[in-house]
Amino acid sequence: MSKTDRTITIAIVLACATLASALMLKLTPNDSWLALVGWIIFFVAMQAPFLFIQSSQYSCTAWLERFRKGE
């Protein structure tokens, strides 16, 4: 994955986390900047595996190719 793709992926994750955090801030009675930052951290942490999977997206299914070639 190139550096540009990685930057775009991180930007999308941060944008989604910010939008989800703003929605949660509207739905919950707690209305402070600290709560917003907490929700952003929570949603970024939930999407963190997506950031790591992108670099090795075929490694988890590589064994399927091995079995198919053996037939």
C-alpha cells in the first residue's frame, strides 16, 4: 500500500469517527468537549484493526490458494 493510500485510509477513519462521535454526542445527555474526544478515541480504536488489515489483506486467505493449486 502506498503512502497516499495509507493517508487516505487514515483520513477516512478519522472522518467516520468524528461523525459518529458527533452523533453520539447529540444522542447522549453529556455535552462536553471531553466527551467528544472520548467518543473519537473510542471509534478510532474500534476501527484500528481495519488500518492494520489493509497492509496484509491476502495473508489470511493465502492458504486457500495453496489448497486449490494442489488439486
